[in-house]
Amino acid sequence: MLYWLLYELHAGWGPLNVFRYITFRAALAILTALVIGIAFGPVLIRTLRNRQIGQSIREEGPESHKAKAGTPTMGGLLILAAVVVPILLWGDLTEPWIWVVTGTTLAFAAIGFLDDLLKVRRGKNLGLHAWQKFGLQLLAGLAAATAIRLVAGHSPYAGELVAPFFKNAHIPLGFLYIPFVAVVLAGFSNAVNLTDGLDGLAIGSVLIAFGTYTVFTYIAGNARLAKYLLIPSVAGAGEVTVFCAAMVGASLAFLWFNCHPAQLFMGDVGSLSLGAAIACTAVIAKQELLLVVVGGLFVAEALSVILQVASFKTRGKRVFRMSPLHHHFELSGWAETQVVVRFWIVALVFALIGLATLKLR
């Protein structure tokens, strides 16, 4: 809204022309999200405490986590507020991609909110049944995938996957594209949810992923840069840079309260929505397959759970001391802060490998 107002006035005062630049508005989005998050974090924490909306801890989890019981949860609401406001202020709301990625984020947030609400009411770490949660995620994913396909229209890369590391390697999916995207959105949403188990772990890794996709969306939306770097040019995708930047600012603000010892947990309303937002951003930028690299830490966490369950059901033996993977290292003797910082480093390495593909084509 402010973008429209201020840019329209540039004819009368030249310096306001700066608002036409995505990079400038992205910087404003980071700062706005950071200020909102830091300012309203304490208010949300007090409100959640007064309403006794606290985290329930898994009985089979590490013993050290029992002390975290009752810590205010559903902090994802702070992240969402800190993201939506900058988008409304600095985003070009005439661009459909902004609405697609924001709508997808809020749809998955609603599923997480319902799950969190059930956990709080029951006083246990039991919300929606797994099939209920995944079913709702698939429905939301199908709606988002359909919207993405419709907005893409007849663009050259609509309905195709672009293989990283290769020049002009496209994989046409046809009618399978929409269900594929739906599964990616639901799967990555769950991957971030599984990673959210230690103070600061998930949000720090999310911050790194969104920082990476800030670069990819900007390049995808700039036809000249996209042509030079041999990646798909997606009309309007550059505006999603403002969304990614807002996510970076909101993540920094949330990390302020979520670092060890955490004052606030994001809950499923945060983790499910953030995972879907990362995946949706990757799909819009036509970097769906690269999501496995950029989000390699989240993929590893999800795979650790799959391997653990499969091994226990087929052989009656565990692969890890405990899954997800971060608990395995915690039970191996690493301090919680060691696990978190080292996993951040791993997430950063994955992100750098993803960025390196810009020149390896």
C-alpha cells in the first residue's frame, strides 16, 4: 500500500523513484519485519502465558527437554504477522505471485494452528492424527499447485521441472505437475516441522533457506540476469523477493526469542507454514529440484524419521538412538547448543552448494 502511494508521488519528487527497485523494498521488508517481531514478541509471550498456551513435551524425548514444558507456543503467529505487514506495505499487490505464496503460507498456518489448538486443549503433545494432518496438507498443496499452474499460464516453463547443474535440462510433467507440487509442499512442510525440536534450530535453518531463495527469486524475475545465468525467467517472480526478505526479517526477530533458552516456540502454526512457504517459493522460482539441496538439512531430518520407522518395523532395530536426527546427536553427548550451531553450519553449506549451481550450468 505504501509502495503504491510513495511510488505514485515520484513524479513530483524524484527520490521516491527508489521505490520501483525490488532490492530497496526488500531491504525495507527485512527491517519492517524485524521491528514488528522484536516489538510485539514480548506482548505475544505475555498473552500466551496468561492464557496458559504452553508446549507439551514428548514423554519419550530427551530428559533434558522436560524442563521446557509450559514454554509459550504458537509463536508462529508472530512470524506470520511480521511477514504479512511488510508485504502489504512494500509489495506490489498487483502481482499474482505475491498472493499465491502468501495464501499458501496462511493455508498451511491454519492447519498448524488447528493442530496446536488441539494439543493445548488436550494438554498433550497429540493434535491432529497423522492422516488428518497430511490429508489437509495435501488439499492445501493441491489448491496452491493449481494456483501456481494457473498463474504460470502459457509461460515456457509451466508444468516443467528444471534440473540443476545442467543447461536447458527440462522435465515435462504434464498432468502430473499439480500432484507433484502438492506432494512437495506437504512433504517439505512436514520436514521443517520435524526439524523444529531444539531451541533455534528450525528458525535458524529457515532463515538460511529464505536468504538463499531471496537470491533465486530476484534472478528469476530479472530476465537479463536469468538469461546470463541460464536459469528460467519467470515474469513477476522478482516480487516474491519482497516476501523472502520479509521472511528473513521475521526469522531474525523470532530467533531473538527462540534462541537457547527459548522464551517462545513456533508450534505447528509456524513450522508447517514456513516449510510450505519455502517450497512454494522454490516452485515459483522454478527451482523445485534444487529444494533438495538448499533444504538439505530438512530433507536429512525427514529421512532420518523415515529410515528409523522403516527399520524398526521391518527389522525390529533402530538406525539412530532417536529420530529426528538432531535428537540422535543430542543423545550421543552433544549439548543442545552444539547440535543447533553445527546443524546451522550444515544448512549453510547446503545453501552455498545451491547458490553455486548458478554458475554450474
